[in-house]
Amino acid sequence: MKPSSVSQSPLTIERVLKSAGDTLSVIFDFNLSGWEKQIQVLKEYWWAWSERHSIQRVCFLSTDDVDGLPRDTLENGNYVVYGLFDPKPNHLVFSALNETPLGLSEEEQKCLVEGEMGDIGFSGVGHNPLGDGHIVAFCAPSLTVLADMKRCLKLNHTFIVTLEDQVINGGNLDDNFAPLVFSAAAAQVDADFFFATLERVHPFPLRHIAGQDYLDLKKSVRCRLQRLEASSGHISHPNLSGILAEAAACLKDGHTEIMPAVPIIEAANPDVLMFPFRLKRRFDDLAVKDTIPGLEDLTGKSLVSVDDRPIKEFLQPALCRISGESDTHRFVQFLDNQRLYGAWCALFTESPVTMRFVEKHKTSTRRIDLISLREFDELLPEGEESEGYHHFYRDDNACYFNCESFDESDDRRTYMAELFSELRAKKSQRLIIDVRQNDGGNPDLVVFLLEFLTEKPFKMWSRVDIKLSDLLIEQHSDYSPYSDLAGLILSESDDFEIPQRREDLFKGDLYVLIGPGTFSAAAEFAAVVKDHGLGQLVGEETGGRRQSTGDALKGLLPMSGIRFGVSAMMYYAAMPEAGDETRGTRPDISPTAEDLSEYGETTDPLLQYTLEHIV
């Protein structure tokens, strides 16, 4: 099958599906491995849909009934989302559909197989009508339901057609199955939708951009889209998401952002060239962290330039798409997501390239062969996020705890509780909590951690400003009583938290390592520690401001299905200070590059400095 034959015939899918009136059709191939998990994805969401929408019936068919499906076009305003996958697992689509744990009872499974589930059922379709492989399809009675389905399935397009492991066609379902490429007019619909949502939802969208500059930004987006269409004949998904991401980044709000559909980005750049190593921030430089086989001698060297362009200038096409509250925070985000930004921004156009390195004041120049995205994945895999880890030093008197995230999970709470139990058992008197790479999460987990560190009342914030909007009320029902006040800002003073009396309360000396990667809830944790005198901060200024936005509301752009987030609230530090709106929380102890150079050969110079000079 040639890719062009698919892109020219997207409507063939209508010959396979039919959904009418109040019926939700869910189509699966029971012969495919993992179908139980796929069924569970929709089963969990069915109850929410049935409460909000007039869905009276979910239709079930077995794979043997496929040939009997009506071939008519869709009727009564129904919409379809579908994904195609090959008999072998496909990392672009199969993984997105296959991540929900199985939760069906034996009786439910039996009913599913026999097709006797009353109002709930599933139908199966066998082969992909557009080529080899199998098809899974989901029909919905409204665009709202369709958006819900796409969220739960982690698919950002109404349809995606794959050939082996590449997306060869895809887009969003309007009346004509919009493709993966857009006209300037269609792309402008998405741009207007994003800006309109921003102005409706964000409490202070002009906080860090002048009014005229914001108007010029909107005009600039329109002009760029028109120029791109004039030069290329269309606007691709990566180009559209990139232009809008740059616009969002101009607001200098780390929570208001455009979030590209990673599988689509990867498929649009299947031959993209990547660094043959991963980079890390060291002092004020970028150093080689991990390399592919054969380049191990580069490990630890500072990368100064690429093809005679200073490294930060070379990375600018990626950095300008990253939303952040400071330039250093954007830089850290790039390092944490080198794979995404490498594929999205296509930094390289040819291979090899000339790179200049520095090691111990000695400069060297090398011609370096680049690698493909597939090789990058295979040879330089990303590390998995953990619930945290810790080490004891000095006969257990000091403990280092790497708190990597404040994302809520029972495992993370259990880990923290067990850590403090261990600290009490070992009678440790020094605790170092590292939040340098912690980009935030749930403030409730921050409170949970703080309750092990103090028995005195504390405040997370002095005040919170909340922009009331239809989107806020839709996603946070707690604000539904204020629906008549949509468009106004609700200001709330934060109450003191009264810590629970923890048996494993830590009463020793606390040190918190901070830096540009400390963001959102992690930056708030650092601010509380400093404002309430709970310990000493060591390192660099946090990437998150002391007065910052948060609680981003999520949405989907109507034409492209690109995900975005817009901040709905503004948080003010517990002990407000002049300049909070432009800076993060500063450390009590800030070692210089010269101070840390003594430990430059170690894995973590700041930690070694802290252990030897502070703790």
C-alpha cells in the first residue's frame, strides 16, 4: 500500500462505521492481544458519558458480524475517532491504547465474549479497510464526548492511519475528515481558539507582556501562518504546534503552554537527526552526559558550539517553544526533554556536524556523525521516574533524599512515610531534600511532606486569585456555585495548615537543594521552607517564581486536536516580598562555580559540596 493512496482516500472509513441517534458504537478486535485493557479504557468512561449525554445504548457486535455493518455515511451529527494498528505492536498507536490496567471481573469478561451486557457492549471489527493490520474505532454523539474519548485514549487526533510504525495520514474529524496538514484559514481557527481561551481563562494574561506586544503577537501568528501556506502550500501539524508554542512561551508563564502530540511529531519527522549523546547542565555550561558506543571519550566534556554557532544560540529554535518563568527554567526543560524537542524542532539539517568541546580549559574540535530518532531511543533510553530515592551518610547521621516529583500517588506517600520512619529509627540529625529536578505536582503532597518537617502551623500561600470561567467550572465542579460570576476574579486568603501530629516528625537540621528546575509545587515547597524558617536552601534560585500562575486548565484545539493548557489561578508567596512577580526563591547558601569546581569530577558537585561544607 502506498502512503499516497491513503492520504487521497480518507473517507473510505465511512464504509465501515455507522452510528445513529443515541447509540455509541465501540469496535474492537477480540483476537488481538491486549483487548481487555482497551475495553477497560472505555468502560471506565462510559458511566461519566451516560450521565452527561443522551447515550441510551452501546452496541455490541462480534468480529463475525463486521460484514453486516451498514455502509452508509454517518448520520445525526455523530462523530468518529479511530486508530489503526498492525498485527505486531505499534508504538505510535498501540501503546496509547494499551496503558489502562485490566479491571474486568470474570463474569464481565464472560458477558463480553457472549455479547450479553445489556445496555453496555462492544463490537469488533477485523481488518483495516485501508491496508494490512486491524482497526479499532470509537463513535461518539457529540464533539464534547469525542474530546473526552481522545483524552482518555491519549490520542490527539480524531483519526490516525499507520503503516508499520509510521503515521502516514491523520487529522481531526470535521465534516470532511481534515488531514494532518492545514490551510492557513483552518490553522487560524486554532490560533483564535487558543487566544480566546487564554483571554477568557487566565487571571492576568498581560502580566509579563505589554498590551501592544500581545496584539502584535496575535498579528505575527496570523502572518506566519499565511506566509507558510504561501511557501509550502499547507501548514503541517509540527509547524502549527510550533508557531502556537512560541506564542504561548512569550507570556512567560510556565503553565500556559502548547503540548504537541508526540506520536504525530515523531511520524512527521521520521528521518530527524539527533545528538549522539545526552546533555546535562553543569555550572553555566552544557556537558555530555551519556553517549552512544564509540563516543565515550566525550563524556564530561562541555559542548561549546555546533557548526561555529554557540550552543545556546544553536538551541534557540527549541528554547523559544518552551513555556517557562525564566530562561534558565526553559533551558532545564529542554535538557529534561531532549528527545521531544529534537524531533519537534529538527535542529539538524545534515550529518556530520562540527562540534567544539572544552575540557579542563583545553579546546577540541570534532566532526560528529548524528543518529536517527530510532537509534536515539535504542541507544540512549530515558530513565524512568521513581517515587524518590535516598542514601545515608556519616554513619546514618545524614540522609540525602532525592524528591523527584510531587505528583500524587499512594506509592509516593508510602515512600515518604517510610523514609521518615527510617530517619527516626536511625536517629539521623541531618536531612538533605533535593528538589532541583522536581517540576511540581499536587500541593497536597507538599503539605504531606511538610507535616513530617514541622509541628508549627504554616501557610502555603498568602492569597490565591482565581479567574472564574466556564472552562474552570466545567473542569472543577467545586466552583459551580460561582457560575454567575464568570469573567470575574475570586480572591481567597489561604488558611494556616495545622500539621497532623506525626510520630516520625523530623527534628534535626533540614537542607533543601534548589535550582532552575525547581518549579510549580516544588518551588512553593522551597518558598514555604524559607518563609517559615524550616531549614536552609542551598543552590540556585528556583525556576518557579514566588508569585506565579498555576492550575492550568486543559483543552484541545478544534481543528488540529493539539492539546494546550492555560493557567487559571495566581498564587502569592506565604510571606510576600517586593519583586516576587519576577523572581524565584533565592537560596540561603549559593556556592559559586569556583566553589564547586573542586568536585567537578563527581556525579553531583553541589551534593558533595553540601556534604563536606554545610551538613
